[in-house]
Amino acid sequence: MMLQSLIYLSEDEIELVTATINDWCRVNNCAIDSTEGRCALTAAIDLVQNKHGESRILEELTARLAPQADQGAQQ
């Protein structure tokens, strides 16, 4: 499903998603192919498709995924 979404993105948008996911995974110490990485990828694609500002994508992604990270830490 995620790869199908990439078809609709421009080359610049794909590069933005890739850079954002690499940064997010590095900050959160997870692999891109982990469950968390895949969730982040899906969310990043959604943010880019919805035309969120380039400078705010990582911030928005972190905010969007924060509740999930908090729930995982509590378990």
C-alpha cells in the first residue's frame, strides 16, 4: 500500500519523505523496516500528500506518532 502511494508523489516529495523518515528513525533509534518505521513512513507520505510545509514535516510526524511511542513505553 505504501509503495502505491509513492506513485502519486513528485520526485521532490519522495526525497522529502525519504529524508524525513531517515531523520525520524535515527532520532527514535528504529529501523526503517521495523513496525515503527513503517508506521512513520505511512504517516510521512500522508503528511506530504496533504501538503504540510516542508520545514514542519519531521515536527508534524513526531507529534503524530508521539502517542504511540508513549503507549509502547508504558507497556
